[in-house]
Amino acid sequence: MTGIQRRAKEESGAVEGCMLGNLALELSTQEPDVRARLEEVFDERIRLVEGALADAAAEGPIPAGRAGREAAQAVISQLEGMVLLAKLKNDPAVLDGLWPHTLLLLQAADRS
């Protein structure tokens, strides 16, 4: 994620954020069809993260209680918020120190 935002900044001069998150912020209250489609897309993302969390819980780095849908929603929310802050500051370096806090959210074991 950080690499993508760094490349965007180098190429365009701006942190672009998340296209889907940007659409959700701008159109979800004005365009019901767009909101419904974005909801589907984010639900799919949540399912993918939930699967990854379940795999991580099975392997041991995170507790099983942190592998459910609500934890996946929290991770997606955390990531979207991180990108929003980087976009606001127009600085992808904002992302550098935030990932460890996502791991804290999950009570993940430090494997570095």
C-alpha cells in the first residue's frame, strides 16, 4: 500500500488515496446505485481480509477472536483511514508508522 502511494506521489505529485474510498466519501449519500455497488465491493474486501485473518489465526500470529468479520471491518477501516490521512497530508510517509497500530488492533504477534 505504501509503495503504491509513493509511486502515485512521484508520478502525479499527489497522494491519490483509495479510489473506492474516495467514491464512497463523495457519492454514497447522493447516488444510491453507486453506494450499493461500493457496499458490495467493500463487503468483498472484508471477506478477503476475514479469510486472511482466519489463516493467520490458524497459523498462530493472531488470536482466533481477532479473525472474524468485525476484525476484518476494523482492518479495512484502519487502512482506509490511514490512506485518507496520507492523502490529506499529501505525504505517503504518513503510512510508515501506522501499520504497527493495525497489528496492535489485531493483537498480532510481532514476527519481525
